[in-house]
Amino acid sequence: MRQPRVQRATARRHALALAVLVALVSLVHLWLTQEVAQHLAAPTSAQDQRIQRMEAVYVSEMRLTAPPVAAPPAAAPPAPARRTRPGRKPSPPKAAPSAPEAAASAPASSSEGIDVAGSAPLSDDAPSEPLTASASASPPSSAPASVAQPASELSSTATAASAAQGGATAQAPANGFVWPAAARVRFKMNGNYRGPIQGQGVVEWVRQGSQYQVHLDATVGPSFAPIGSWNLSSQGRITPQGLQPERYENVNRLLIRSGAPKAIQFDTAEVLLPDGQKLPRPPGVQDPISQMIHLAYQFILHPSLAQAGQRIELPIASLRKVEVIAYDVLGEEVLDTPIGAVPTVHVRPKRLVEDNNNLSLELWFAPGLQYLPVRMMVRQGNANFMELRMNGAPQMGATPPSAPAAAP
């Protein structure tokens, strides 16, 4: 009698354990189904539309070269001397036209495409090139080092970076610089967030015609099994003054769970924040990731801005507000990197209104690497930070002609 009773008790325990296991598996399947359904749900508004990343193929490594600078315009050849017949007095030279007459007779510049090379304008159908050598060639010894504006005009120029951004495409200054089709910099990451963290990061620039994307992807933990990630993306257009963002996204992941994307939408006159706030769009406004490339381009347009003591003020749209941030240029700093000693321009942000909750981005730009950032320090308050240092030579690439520029 006792043996059957023990067997029945054991069978009940097994049945109970099996039921608990089935319930747990069902709950996991239900949770995964809900997660997949949320990711596959069709966007219902412009705020929900995701950035579809442009693809790039990387074919070469960048080497240290002379920094790109604004080249002076070529001097016109002297007019040939007029031959006169013997016995005839040469006719007096014609008076030079006045400034208004010269302006009226000058051909109108084209507003189609972006002429970042000083030759044929770029269009959305133009082929993507890895890099133009003229951007890294040393200027002639007789040429001035810079054609930047006087120091008194630099601040107003930098802060009003999009005063002429009315058109979708416009002609850029002929300064010998061509925006690369694709560039990628890999970083090693160290930091502190409720304890020490380590990982890796990648900054990627991709261009198709006048459309651009900038991505910052950082992972915490080993690359083969990260425990968390942080993905920032900016998409917009290239203008003669720099970048004109149209959308910014911030996505955080912890293990297999992904947080809802937080996006900033840039309309013609307004900035739409993730919480629904609609704020006026200031001229030259940037987002947390586009500011890196936009600042680099300001140094190419105005090389004197890279001197210690200069300050560049930019309006930045973060996830919570739009504010003006002053970037103080601290001067040159030589960094020890995997490709050797690299001279950099050290730039530190300073908020005009202090806020410990927002992120700040300290940057080291390498003039000899097309002013790409080779070191970054992201801070939040006094305790949390994330430092990224270049972990190898930057890579240059091209984009396939059929790569999409935006999500449908």
C-alpha cells in the first residue's frame, strides 16, 4: 500500500513541475510576440517613422595628410598687350565698370545641387566617390594659409550657420573640400555608469548626393555578447553652411529588450521633441550627433576658428529642449593613437544655462584626418561619463547607387 502512495505523490510533483514549466515558456513566448509586434507595427505618424540606414562599402584606410583649407581663387591671366600701327596713337583703355555694373553683368550662380568641390555641383544622381585628393593636398607655399573671415565676424557667422538654408540644395563655397561618400571611425570605450563600464563604439558618416546620415553606435560589454547598446542617428541635408538635420533618433537596448526610439523631428519652422513639445527652429540648429560633423566643417570653412581662445556658439536640440551651447577651443593637443601621434583640436562645450541632467560632448578633432573626431568624452553630471578613443585608422568607402536615403 505504501509504494503506490509514494508513486502517486511523485507523479503529482512531476505534473506540477511540468505545468509550471509550460506556463513559463508560454509567458516568454507571449512577451516575445508582443515585442516583435511592437517592432513590426506600421508607423502612424511622422514622429514614428524610423531612419532607414544607408549602406556603405569600405575600401581603404585614411592616412594623415595636410588638413583641408579654403583655397584662394585662381588669379586671372594678364590681358595681352594691344598692338598699334606705326603713326597711330593707342586708344585709351576703357574705364573699369562700377561695382553695380559688374554685379549686374556677372552670370547668376546655379542653385541646383551642392558644389562642395568647386566644380560640377553634386546632385542626388551623382556617383558617390570615396574621397577627393584635393581635400588633402598641401596648399602652394605662395598661397595664404586661410581665407577665413576676420575674427570679429566669425562668431556671427558660426551662430547664424543656416541663414541661407532656404533651398533644399544650394551651391557651397569652392574651398577644395569634397564631402566623402562614407567614413567610419572605430573607438575603444571606457567609462562609468553606476560602476565601471567598457565596450566599443563606431561613428559613421554616409552621404548620397546632398543627403547625409551620421550614426554613433556604442555597446557595453564584449562585442560578441554585449549587455547593452546606445544608438544615435541623425539624418538631413548638406548645405553650404554645414548640416541641416531633418530627424534624430536615440535607441537604448539592455540585453534583448529594446527601449522605444526617442526622436526629434526638424520641420521648416519648428522642432518637435519626443514629449510632443513644438519649439521654434533656430537658424543653424543641430542635434546631439550632427553637431560633431557640423563643427568639423566650420573649421574647414574658417581655419582660424581652430586657434586657442576661439568660441563657437550653436543651438542644439536635445531630447528635452533646445538650447545654445558655447564650444570653447582649448588649442592643439597631440594624442597617442594606434596610427601614431595625431595632432588634434580640443573643443569643450559650455552650457549657457547649466543642467546636470543633459549630456555634454567634449571633442578632439584631427585636422590631418579630415577633421574627424578621434576622441570623445560624453558626460552626464559629475559621475557618469563615457570616453571613446580611436582604435585604428579611419576607413573610407562608397555607397551603392541604389541605397535608400530615408524610410518610406
